Amino acid sequence: ETVTRGDAAEAVVRIMHADAATQETDGYFRDVLTDDPHAAAIYTAARLGVFGKGAETFEPDAALTCAQAVKLAVCMIGYQKKAEAMGGYPSGYIKAAREADILDGIPTDTETAISYGTWLHLLSKTVHADLLDVAAFGSDYVHFKITPGRTILTEYHHINSYEGVVIADSTMAAEGDVLKEDAVLLDNGEKLVNENPDYVGLVGRYVTAY
């Protein structure tokens, strides 16, 4: 199953937690009318700068290629200016994606349509990647900065992630005492409330929690 460009716009808007609304269409895409089911997402994604506005057509029903998908991911995490400085589309975006560590296992050719599974894999890596910000700029320079742990999940959805080895829960403990409440204790000291009674017996396992 492939992903269309219209589908991709819908995913981008949801991931970036943007309010999808059709914008003024003058100078926009001739093949995306306001009654198109993807119109709101497409114009919102264009307004966010994830999709470019330069082309006269958008081709919402065309298959999203692997290189196009990589470009969208790079734009979502703030690497667009850096990608353009590194050579533009597609080579600069591929380099930026590699630098952001979201390219592992993702093909990058410009002709092949990305599969649905690969698209989901790329989006998963993208939402966990650290965002890139412009720290300073001038007429002939741009400085970027990364804040570790600042991701699409934390910035747009207020979701934090925690990783570590479980050393105690309400049933057993590898170190210290068994917890009195329904929670898990990680080896880094984080204590997380466990709202799912099925999540027991995790002591000794490396986990990622949200």
C-alpha cells in the first residue's frame, strides 16, 4: 500500500498539531480546490512551510516518493534551512535527514513510491528526533542549535518519554523495596505511575514509557 501526497499532508498536519483550515488559494495549487477532501491539510501544510508553494500543481492523488517523504520529515523537525544550505532537494535533505538520525532503513530515491510501512517508520523516527532551531543569523551566516529532548512529541503534543531499566514495581524489586503504589521505578530514579494493571513483571527489562 502506497501513500498519496494528500495523505501525507493529512499526517503532517496531525503530527504538527496544526489546525487544518483552507487558506487563500490565489497563487496556490490549481489542482486543489477548496472542496477537495485534503484541501485543508494541504494548504495548512503549505502555510507551515512543509510543502512548498512554488509549484502550480500539488498532485494530491500522486504517490509520495521516498525522497519527498524524507524532505517532509526534515522540514517537520526544523532542518529545512540547513538542508537547503547543504545542496537543496534531494541531496541536501538526505544529508540533513542523516544528520538528524532519521534515515536508518529509509530508501531515498526520487522515483520509487514510499510504502505505508516505511512511511510509518519514518514518521516514528521523526517525532522522536530532536528539533533544530536557528540560534543566530546574519547576511552571510546561520547558526543552528539543538535542545536535547525537545521533539515534536514534547513541543506540539506535550508528551514526554522516559527510558530505563525497571528495578521495582508493585510486585517485586531488584533493588530496594517493592513499591506500595501501582508504579514502576527506573534505574535512573524516575518513578512512573502505572495506569495499566497488565504492565507488571517488567523488573529487569529496558522500557520506554510515555
